[in-house]
Amino acid sequence: MPSPAHPFNVLILCTGNSARSILAEALFNHLGAGKFQAYSAGSHPAGQVQPLALELLKSLGLPVDGLRSKSWDEFAAADAPVMDFIITVCDNAAGEVCPHWPGTPVSAHWGFPDPAAVQGSTDQQRTAYAHVLHGLSNRIRQFASLPLESLDALAIKHEMDRIGSTPVDTTEHAQ
């Protein structure tokens, strides 16, 4: 694992890379405060980020520059950043055969419902995005609080799985 002077690289995966993984990328980079360098990608990228995801991030004052829907193949290439952690945030991506990632990243599944699939009013859709953002924020905060530099890969895997299996209250907004 990297030393505290170097951020941990985190890749968040979702099938379309247009909502959940984008929210997680922005949150990891914000909440991690230099501890993490997060990226996101998808197995079948949608090609564009969901406008409500960008709207929500902007409303919280989080940067959205550079957020884009992209293929996970970018991160399996020889010149890609070596990942320390891989996290899937949708059940479809968790069940897919992933590329071979350079290095030996620790992986986990932190599933969330797809807010982009919510039918209803714009307010109902915004609420769905806010619930996912809140749940992601809870899990990322838990992960960021771990003493990663002093844990071995097996202990980190155990903690990542524990965080991902713990139900999160997604009924309130978080920054």
C-alpha cells in the first residue's frame, strides 16, 4: 500500500458510469481530502453523465470538471494508474467479468439502486440521487477513517466488505 504521502488510487465501477460511480468519484476526491485519488468507469459507458448527478454535485459545491462517462478499459491499459481499490456500486457491474487490473487492487461491492432509473417527477428523481449520494457519503467516510497505511490487504478487504454490507440510511442529505 502507498505511504501517507501518496494518495490511494480508487476505481469506482458501474455499468453505465453516468450516475452512481460519478457521484462516488466526486465524493471520494472531496471527502478523502488528499488521501484518495478516485476515478470512475463503466463496463458499458453511457457516454454522458446524468444531468441530475452533476446538478446535485454542483449544489453541494463539489467540482464537476473532468467528470465524464468512460470505459473501464482505460484503467486496464498498461499506462493506466495502478489501483489500490476497486469498488462496484451497481449489481450488474459486480456480476460482470472485469478486465485484469494492473497491480493487486483490493475489491468490494457497495451496491446502490440506480437513481437514473427512477420514474416520476423531477423532484422524485432528485430525491433518489440525494439518497444515493448520502449512502455513498456514509460508506466513503467510514472507509476514509480506516488506518489504511497500517492494515494488510486481507484486513482492508474485510473492512471494505463490512462497509458494503452494512445497511445505510439514505433518507437524509450529506455533504
